[in-house]
Amino acid sequence: MDKLEYNCELLKATRESKKITAHSIAVDICLAERQIISIEENSLQYFPSKSLKYTSLKKYIAALGLKNEDVIFNFNEVDPTPSLLKKK
């Protein structure tokens, strides 16, 4: 999870090009506006954990009509599942 790298500029540019406000998309995907802005600024602020930010990021990507692979640089390498929840 420490390796999460994504194109935050693409998210903001896509949202703005679709004329969607941060508040509007936040309401649509059940997040706070400050969390949307935090994702667009590549900040962990307003998220209690990295895995929650990752989940919120994927919801945001889907809401914008983008693909995870196009936004998250190392999508196939990132595994946010806590080790205690993984099946052995």
C-alpha cells in the first residue's frame, strides 16, 4: 500500500472538463468534499487509513468514467487488503 501512485492531475482535469464540482461528486459517491480535494492533491489528510483512501480513490475513478489502470500507475502491484484479512 505504501507504493500507491496515481495521476491526481488527471482526476481533477477530468472532473473539471465534465463541469462537475468537487462537492457534487462527493455527494454522489458518499464522501466529503475535503476528501475529494485530498485525493486530487495526493494527500492522506481526511482519511483514517491508506486502505480507505485507496477504496475512495477507486470509487472516484469509477464515478468519473475512468479505468483504474489509467489512473493508478502500479494498479496491479497494489494490494490494500490488511494481512489479517487475507486468505491463506
